[in-house]
Amino acid sequence: MKVFIAICLLFVVHSYAYVVKSRDNLLQFRNECVAELQVPENLVEHYKKWEYPNDSVTQCYLKCVFNKFGLFDTTTGFNVEDIHQQLAGVHGEAEHDDAVHAKIESCIDKNEQGSNACEWAYRGAICFFKNNLQLVQQSVTPQA
């Protein structure tokens, strides 16, 4: 019985594959996070322009969106491989040893500072946007 359980667990671990999210997902997640956090309209207007001021509402908003994307966990932080796959898109394959992967990895920390989850997510997100905004935007642009 223990062997059966071990095989099942191994199958579950190996069968996990990140599902790339679409622009529709982004819009849905944004709307859900705005509603859940009661984000003021003036901040929403900034977010639509990919502008994220450093305040507690924005920090928690980014945590919420990245969490809904499945890219951030409040215990383990960001998942570099899944972020890279999201940037590569549905038809792309992330090369986990290339320059993009290295840039993503450079934005990841293990929260040695002991920040709250919102600050931790914000710190990583702002770094990703700074280094890869065009890729981030392309990854959620409708494909023709």
C-alpha cells in the first residue's frame, strides 16, 4: 500500500504543468482583486497603465493578481519556472538556462527581510516589470 501511495504522489508531482494564462484571465484576476481589496478607482487607472505606486493597497493588489495567476505563494514566494513559462506563452517553451530565466531569477528572494506577503510580492513584481515589462505585456496580449 505504501508503494502505491508513493507511486501516486510521484505521478501527481510529475503530471503538474503550469497552464499559461490569457489576457481574459488577467482582466478577470484584476477585477477580482480590485473587488476583494476595494481598490480605489484612481489606483485602478494607474494599474491599467502598468504603473504601480509603492503603497500597501498596490502591494496587496499585485500579490493577489500573481497569486491568482498561480505564480506567487505566500509561503514559498514566486515560482521562477512558471513565471518563465507564462512569459514564453502558450506556444513557447521556456529555456530555463537562458538570459530571461536569469533575469526572472534575479528578482526572486526568499524574503530574508521578513516582509509581509504583500511587500514580498510587490518587490518581486516591480523587479520583473522593470526587467521584462515588454515580455509581461506580450504574454497577456491577445494572439491573432
